[in-house]
Amino acid sequence: MRIKKVNTKVDFIAAEHDVLNFWEEKGIFEKRRELNKGKTKWSFIDGPITANNPMGVHHAWGRSLKDIYNRYKSMCGFELRYQNGFDCQGLW
């Protein structure tokens, strides 16, 4: 069996835009919310990143994991409350 060559020059930014456009055009987010409407509620309040330093890689890592977990809960049929929280900066 031969292994197909893959493109080694991937445009990750363009790929991300393609995915985001697909979700928007097909109304995927709205459809998921409608499917879970009225089911067991799940909320996760995530505070904003620190206001006194630029975002670091460790912030992106943590936010990615939290996002994955929330998406998992949505796929399990929970009705999610999509809201960032607040912390010492008083942001809502």
C-alpha cells in the first residue's frame, strides 16, 4: 500500500477561516443550541486573562482545554450557558 504525499505548506490561517465560515454558513452553533434547549443545564464561568500582561502560550493552552471540555458537554446534550466570568478586574 502506498502512502499519499501530503501538502507540507499548509495555510493554517486560511484553514481556520474555512472552518469558521462553514460553521457560520450552516448555522452549526445555533443548531447545537437548539438541540440542547431545555435539557440539563451546564455552565462554566471562565475569568478573563490577566489585564496587566500580554497573553502567553500558557493562557492559550488553558483556554483551549476549557473550550474543548465545554464543547464535549454540549455534544453530550447539556444546555450550555456561554459566558466568560469575571475576576479581580471586575470584568463581566
